[in-house]
Amino acid sequence: MSKPLTFSSILTRSPTTGQPSVDIPIPIAALAETYVTKSEDEVPLSGAGTYNVDVAMFASLAGIGAKFISVEVQADASPAAAAVMVQVNAGGATGQFELAPGGFLIYSNPDPTADGVLSMELVHTADATVIIRVFG
């Protein structure tokens, strides 16, 4: 059974120095879809290595890519905190996104196909906590 999924974003900034901030809706970053499958996980990473995001998070997509993914690296005041590299579909080093502690990545594809996001790996060099959500 399909369930509603909505996401919207607003960029808040000052148009010029000294002026009050204004909200700027980003319509292209809005999503109003339905989903059938949902997986959410908090992943504690330790030391250095590559973490393959649980296959079960993507297996329920039945060969069709994800509609919505969010990846959040929890902020950490530790001096050892380092960025986490996010790669999809075994993209390798050239296909990675860097997320420093406190950073996030939002991905939306309203009409995924078998060419969509079907797997994810987290490459890390230090301890970190990552929250992942996958909707299909």
C-alpha cells in the first residue's frame, strides 16, 4: 500500500549585507510522492574502512532505484572527526560525495528505474555516526 511522502526545502539568507534574512523556497527541491518501502538506520562507524549499507535497505526496492534518500553525518566536536565519503552503486573513489560531520545529502528521484540508486557504501577514516533513510 502506498503512503504519502513529502519533502520541501527553504534557503534562508540575507539578500545584502546588513539586511534581514529572507526565506527563498526551492521548488525544484520539493517532493510530493508516495512510497511503498521505507528503511531507516543509525550507523555507528568505527575507525577506518568501508561500510556497505545494509542490503535489506535497498533489497525491498525490487530492482528499481530509490525515490528518496537522506544521509546525515552527526556533528562531532572531537578533534578526530573526519568526513565520510558516500558512494552509490559501487561508484568508486571518483563517484563519492564528501560529508563532513554536520553535513547531509538529500537525493530525490520521482520516477526511478533500474539505473537508479540501488546500493550505497560509506568510506570512513574515523569514528562517525551516520543516519540513513531510504524510501522506494
